[in-house]
Amino acid sequence: MSLITTVLAFLLALGPLIVFHELGHYWVARLCGVKVLRFSIGMGRVVWSRRFGPDQTEWAISALPIGGYVKMLDARDPSTAPASEKDLEREFTRQNVWKRIAIVAAGPLANFILAIVVMAGIYMGGKEEPGTRLRGMAESSAVYKAGMRGGDVVTAVDGRPVQSWTELRWEIVRVVLDKRAAELELRAADGSSYRAVLPQATMAALDVDGDVMGALGMHMWRPRAIVERVLPGGPAERAGLRAGDVVATVDGKPVVDGIGFIEAVRGAAGRTLQLGVTRAGQQVTLALAPERDPATGNGIVKLYVAQLPEMVEVKSGPLEALARGAHRTWETASMTVKMVGKMIVGEVSLKNVSGPITIADVAGQTARAGAQPFLEFIAFISITLGVMNLLPIPVLDGGHLLYYSLEVLTGRPVSARINEIAQRAGVGLLFMLMALAVFNDLVRLL
């Protein structure tokens, strides 16, 4: 069932994005007066088709589900060259360069527009996310040295407001990519506001491929270690723990939250812990002896403690939601471009290149998590698809835009010979990128 969900989620996520991308090319080609011969979902041999419209455009499904294409009248291809004089003015290469630029750019632009609309819909509907309150941190951590303390709430990074943990992490990663200092605005537990600076040297030393937040000592706030339920017959019941108890100390050391208590228990298999517990306003001391889990070797005590982080609702009106959706789309696209650039110069590992297996896996995970995470995933993939198609690689939209830009600058089109050589090089490069992506996917899978 999990595999079926993953496959269906993958098709449901990628299929509409490809359709929308190709519809961008199709709509603008029609607006520019170019005759469209075929609109295909998939590549290779056509397995089903129907003709519609005044031009009798063939709407087709092809055998290989790895993209799609829009075939227009094009004198460069004998199979699509105009067959009559009246079709000459509707042939693609006879259009002025700005029309050709518009037609080619419309596909990626459609992906960006779709992402903006999806993100705006999410913001209008509202979404629950972990807030930006910080968990207690080690004194040796970068955030503690910068003056931050557990329980404080981050409200902005470099002047950019943040409401949720996702937004906070996004801004921190952006700073790490830029290798510069980060200035955070925070609200302390007493309601006062202050600023803290994470130095440039600290941020530049972080590995964007790893756990950036964890490396800084920045973790989500969790509730106190409140016992929610005690399972019968386990160490917790024998120790006398009850639902509603708050574990304040373990062996005399303060317990920050439920996660801290769990970590203490896991590392204490086979020995007895002295717990300081608050029960109905009274202080109680209990002896807890965790059992050893045969599978992991960790200590277990058979109880449930509060672990969920503090949640906030991120919600906007229609206009603000559209603005936030556009901003999020721009930021995501910019960060994707930066990541690609840093991969090229070797500052970011090529292990970050993902292929269809990873995309399908994440699609399945987000689909099982609910409609909202799945829609956010679709928006992210739509942005990525738009950016990747704009890369200046021959055979991609970005490669064609590069040709037309050179035509604008020089006043003449790129020669057929150069175009042919570039196309072959582009195909080879794409095959190498696909091979790398699939290799990375298989490494992650195994």
C-alpha cells in the first residue's frame, strides 16, 4: 500500500506540473499566432491522441512518462515545416525574436505562477507550524554565546520577519549559503526585545548539506516533561510515576523538556535514576530503573511524555497571501540558483542532486502527512522545474533563451552548425546529470 501511495503521489505531483508547463508554451504560442501541431504528455511514440480546435491540434499521450512537449510549425524540421503558403506566417522561426522569447519563457513562467497560486492558497487557508521559540541550549553552542536563551522567541532574521520554524530555518540556510553574519531579533521570556549576532566566521564554517540548525545549537522549544500516560507493568509504574507528573530533575540536573527526559532515560539502561518530580504542587523524589531494550540497547521506562512543539497558525488575507506566495516563490528560486552555482564551484556537494526516486519518496511521505504538506511539495517541485528549465543548457528552455538573447545582441540568429553542436553537448550533459541523480537516489535508498 505504501508503494502504491508513493507511485500515485509521484504521478499526481509531477503530471500536472508538466501539463501546466507545456500549457504555458501552448497558450503563448497561440497568442503569438504560431500554429501548434501537437501537445503531448510524455515522450516517444504516441499511444493515444485526439484532434481539437480550429487548427486541429493533436492532443496526445506518449509512451515515456518523462516530460512532454509542444510541437509547432517549424521550418527547421521537415516533419513540421509549413505545407502551404498561408501557414508560412504562422511558422515559429518567422516570428520576431521577442515572440520566440515569450513562447519559450512561458513554460517556466507557468510553473512559477502555479507555485505562487498554490502557496497563496495555503496561506489563505492557514497552516499550523512549529513556532520559533528556542529550546534550552548548551553553553558551548554558538547561539548561547551570541546571547540567546531557551524560551526566547526569534521574530526576525536580518530584518525579515519569521513566524514559524520553517521560515526561521529558511532564513538561516540562506545566510549560510551567502557566508555572512546573521542578525537575529528575539523576544525574551519577560517580553523584552533584543538582538543577537551570529558571526560571519561561524556561519561560513557551517556545512549547508548537514543539520545547520543543530550545528548552531538551535532547536525547537518543547513542553516540560509532563507525564501523559503510564503503561502498566513497566519501570515507570513501578517507580510510582503518574499521569500529570512533571519531571523537573534527573540525578539533580534540570530537565529542559520531554526530549531531555527521554535522552536521559535512553542513556541509563541498567542503572537507577533519581527523579525530582512536581506533583500537584508538591516536590516528590522517585527512583526510576530503566530496562534495557534488547533491540537498541537503550533504556526504556514505558510511559508517554509531552513532546509536541509549540504550534502557531500562519494565515493571511487574499492580497497578503498572494504577496507571500510570490515572495516565497522568488526566495525558493533564488536559493535553488545559488545551490546550483555552489555545486558548480564545488562549495556544495553534488550529493544534493536528486532524481525521480527521491522525488517519488518525498511525494509519498508528504501525501501521507496530509493535503497541506503535499501541496507545499508540489509548489516546491514546480519552482524547481521552472528554475532547472531556465538553466542555459541547450535542449532546455534556458538554452533556447540563450540563443535568442545572443540574437538580440548581435542582430542575427545562431548558425545551424553551432546550434547542432550545442544541442548534442546539451543532450550529453543532461544524460550525465540524470545518471548522477539516479546514482544519488540509489545511494540514499541503499
